[in-house]
Amino acid sequence: MLNNNKKIYLDYAASTPVDRHVSKIVSNTSVKLFGNPSSVHSFGYEAKKFLEGARKKIAGVLGVKSGEVVFTGSGTESNNLAVLGVAHFYKNKGRHIVVSAIEHLAVLNSCKVLEKEGFKITYLPVNNKGIVDKESVGKAIKKDTILVSIMQANNEIGTIQPIKEIGRIISEWRKKNNTNLPYFHTDSCQAAGFLNIRPHALSVDLMTFNGAKIYGPKGVGCLYKKSGIGLTPLLYGGSQEKGLRAGTENIALAVGLALALEIAEDKKKTEVMRLENSRDWLTSQCLKEIPDVRLNGDIRKRLPNNINLSFRGVDGEMLMLALDQKGVAVSTGSACTTSETGQSHVMKAINNPSDWGNIRISLGRGTSQNELKSFFSVLKREVARIRKQE
């Protein structure tokens, strides 16, 4: 156990604590604004005003129109709405979709559903660093392609995809073929607060966000949808969110998401620099001091807070549990796949050897250099202990 029984949290890619300013505004809004924003009386009007204020704030951060921001219940729902929504709305235009092999399961499992409906899905491979060849995207597009979905940054190995270049290739293909299709969607849940998330600068048509990854409340996300793009909704009922998501909106969570995104962008420059320094120090120590260890993903084209390591002859889940017993929280990959056994689809895609177990270490605002030093000592000791048992 760590000194003073203090625990160390290094799983920020799975979920972040709620920022104190966000927590306060969510709590206050929950108490004060109980009216239904669709109601026409003063209580409803006040709730509607705050909802649209949150939408406008998010639009300002993204540099888009407020009407292009759709509130959802999570990043997963936003991904589902983008993929399934486009597929079902434009199925008479084409039934082909292009995605990368390392997308979040919210995208991949949506594609599996579509395959059962007769859609054709092209799963683009990645290199051993986990990066999509941008030229392969252009080659994969066909006359009946209606959607391309490539995540901005991978949630497991942290690799950053060439989204801007891919967006340009797609735009050029559409111009050459005199069509608006395919649309380009990117999952930016892990990218917010670290990378450029302005859709117009990236030539992106749909973009996914999630409050739980940016020190915002859980149970809320949003989807940027470029004006003019049609989507078939997942939920049916009232006309909320311009008919794209039926159900009474949660004003407090929307307000919290907007503030969290604004804070993340305000802190981006200094936080990226701090995290990169910490990431590089810990990575260097591990590669130098621990035998038979490798870094998964590109050493530079990666998120500033992500370190994914594989250890020869060490079971990743066993190491994760051993670290947890010592007071350190890390993961073996996406929190959405913890019930699965064996390597994740991401680790398989980058050809990680089956006898090299991996863990994901993700840093955040609360991570200190002293914590990382303590963690490294524990990690080095536990890897050696597990290998000795084997």
C-alpha cells in the first residue's frame, strides 16, 4: 500500500472527477430550474433560456451555430445517433460506411447492427502505432458511401488520427463527384481539452462529446451536426432537440456540460504542456527501468495524458488488480469492455503479442509528479513480483 494509505487515480480516460465549479452550477440549476423547457409558462421559459444558453456556450467553443448542437445522454448515444442516424436517413442514397478498426464500441457495434440490415462496412486497418493511413480513407470511398467515421484520438492507446487531412480528402472527393456524401463523423470524447475541436477547421460534419471525460457531469453528451444533414432519431416522442431526441431535457446537466467544455478549452494550453512533461517522464522511466516493456501507440502523435504499456510475460488484468490492491487505479483499456476477456480489439489491431499484457495509465488535473514517482516504484515492484511467480 502507498504511504499514508493515500490512493492514486490514474484512469482519467475512463472518467474524470467533476470540476468544483461545474458541480456547483449543476447543483444550483437542479434546485432552481425544475420547469419543463417545453412549457409555455414562465417556469418553462426560464428553463428554456438556460438550456439555450448552454447550447450557445458549446457552439461558441466549437465555432459553430447553436442550432447545430444536439444534447444527448452520453458519448455513446451521440455516436449511435451519428452512425445509425445518417445510415437510416440516407439509406436510399447508399449503404456503405467506412470506419477504422479501432473505433470505440459505440461506433463498431452500431456498424454490426447495420451489417445485419444489409449495410456494407469497410473496417480500415491501422499501422502498428494505431494510426489510420489517410490515403486509405480516400481509396475506400465508393459511389454508395454515405458516412466515414474516424475517431479523433483513441481512448485506449491515445493515438491521434490525421482528422484534418482525412476531412480534406473527403471534401475533395465530394467536390470531384458533385455530391454532399459521404458525411464525416469523428468521436472527439477523448480529444476535448487537448486538441483542436473546431469542426470547420477539421472539415468535420458530425462530432461527438461526453461530459464524463472533461470534468463534467455523467449522463450527458452532445453531438455537433452540421446544418442540412438529416438524421433519423433513436428516440421517438416529443419534438425536443429539433425532433432528434425526444424526452424532457436535463437542464442542469446541459449547463454543466457547457461549463466543463469551456473550462477544458480555457485550461488547454497550460494543461497540455504539464501533462506532456509528466507523461514523457513516466514513459521514459518505465522504458528505461523495467525490462521487456513497450509503449503502445505513437510516441509523439498521442494524447498528452495517455500511456499504454505492454509487459512481456505479465497478464494485464492481474497487474491492474495488483496495482489496485496497492492503492493505484489504472485500467487495461476502455471501461466499456471490462467484462470482456483476452485482448481488446484495439490491441489486436496493432498486433500486440498475446503474451504481452497491457495497462492504460491516464493522467489528469489531479495528477502530481510525486504521485507518479510513487506509482512508478509500485509498478516496477509489482511487475517483477508477477514475473517471478510465473
